[in-house]
Amino acid sequence: MLQQTQVSRVIPKYFEFLRTFPSLSSVARAEPARVLEAWSGLGYYARARNLHKLARELTSDGARPRVRLPSDPAVLRGLPGIGAYTAGAVASFAYGVRAPLVDTNVARVLSRVFAPSLSPKRPRDLKRIWAIAERTLPRTGNATWTHNQALMEHGALVCTARVAHCDRCPVSSLCATHARAMTLRK
């Protein structure tokens, strides 16, 4: 629900959606139109259609009462509507699996800190940013969710798109973009 949608719009819809559909099985048993209706107001309705397809695939059309999403990012990517970012998010946040994730904020932080010449808008460069995300993960999965969440929050609150708040950045001493800016000031 948070993909391309503000948190303030998602929170009430999220709880309403969970009251309507408390499990993947309940999503799977529902008619697609009912899932779309519950999703209304969030936009990007392909997400709701993919969620319904995913639920049906995982539950054999709702026959199994309890089902868990897989923890392996590669398996997750094979499910309807799940790309690399969502697979990394589910694996690291839900299961503590050592898995990278790159959203807009993470791509900005990683490129500014490690490779300022890379542009997340260029597919070739984005692939390299994903490789940086993989290399910078903690060695154990248990710390991965904290690391990924910190990168996302850092990009949202400190290293923002409009202003890189280097004066309050905890990694400015090793940031390539900050070092370049300091060199230009001299």
C-alpha cells in the first residue's frame, strides 16, 4: 500500500483493509471486485489485483486457512506483483533474512555516500547501486532489517532529495558527496 502512496493516506486504509481481509486466505476467497473496492482511494489498482492473484496462488484459491509468504527473496520475486524491492523488504523485515532493498531514498543515500557519479535513473547505474546495497548489508540477517530501515529513514529525513543535511548526517565523514563539497569550498 505504501508504494507511491503517502503514509497518511495509507494508515486508515490499511486498518480498514485488515478488518475486511484479516488473512491472505480471506483475500483469496474474495471476488476481485471486492478487493478493488477495499483498496479504493489508494490508486495504483494493479497492486490490489496482484495482491489478489498472489493470495490465490499461495492459498490454492483460499483453501488453506493459514499461509506464510516465502522468506527467500528469489522465491518472493516469482510471485505476482513482487519485485526486487518488495522481495527484499519482506525477506528482511518479516523474516530477518540478509536481503538488500533499494527504493528511491536508499538509492539516493547509497549513490551520494559511495558513488556520486551514479544516477539511480539510469538502469545500468541502478544495478550498480543494488550491488552496493548488497555489499553494505550486515553480515547476519538479524541486523539487516535495522540496517535497511535506517537507510530508508536516513534518505527520507536527513539525506533528502532537496537538501542533503550534512551537518546532522552520521555518515558525512565517509560520504563521497560531502567530501567533494568540502573540497570545493576550500
